[in-house]
Amino acid sequence: MNGIKEIDSCSLAALLEQDARAVRLIDVRSSGEMAQGMLPSGEPLPLHLVPVKVDELIHNDRPVVLYCRSGARSAQAAMFLVSRGADPERVLNLRGGIIDWVRQGNQLLAPDSAVMSA
């Protein structure tokens, strides 16, 4: 998608099964959407707050996988990070978002209320 690297749900699930800390998962959905469930080890960061955390996300020790409901907003966030200097090989969009994640038989976790209030 527009030169942004993508990872599919099956590949991400396999990667996380091998090493849960292999990538940093960033959930760019709204708080209301996150309340419906999140990927294991997903970090909440609504799309409108990505510019505030751009330096932290760009200077990260692990590749970043961004996700949303369908993959559109997370692709926007990925393009933004790359436009701000992130290594395009280390910023990935979850193709199909959590819709595809669930379709492929993967589970969503209930969000931690302490994390959601942050």
C-alpha cells in the first residue's frame, strides 16, 4: 500500500508466537474501538496522537507494526512515520487490521483498564 511495508495476520501471529517482543504493536484506533479488544501486547495510541509520539516511534529499538480496524488508518500512520524519517523497513502496517486478524482465527484480548486510561 503506497510503498508502506505490510504484514498479514498469519505472519504477525507466527512472529509473535516465536517472540512476543519481536515488534512493537501500536493500536491507532479510538478508545471506544479499543474497548472492543486489542491484539496481545498492543499499545494504545489513537491516530491523532501519533504526531506527539513520532520521535519515540521513529527511534525505537524494535520494528513497529501499526494496526486499526481495517488497515486504513494504520497505513496513514505508517506513511506519516516514514515521512518523518522512520526507516521504511521497520514500519509495518497490519494488512486488513483487526478485522482480518479475527477472520484468521486469532484472538483479541480485553483491554487493561489501567492502560486504557493512560
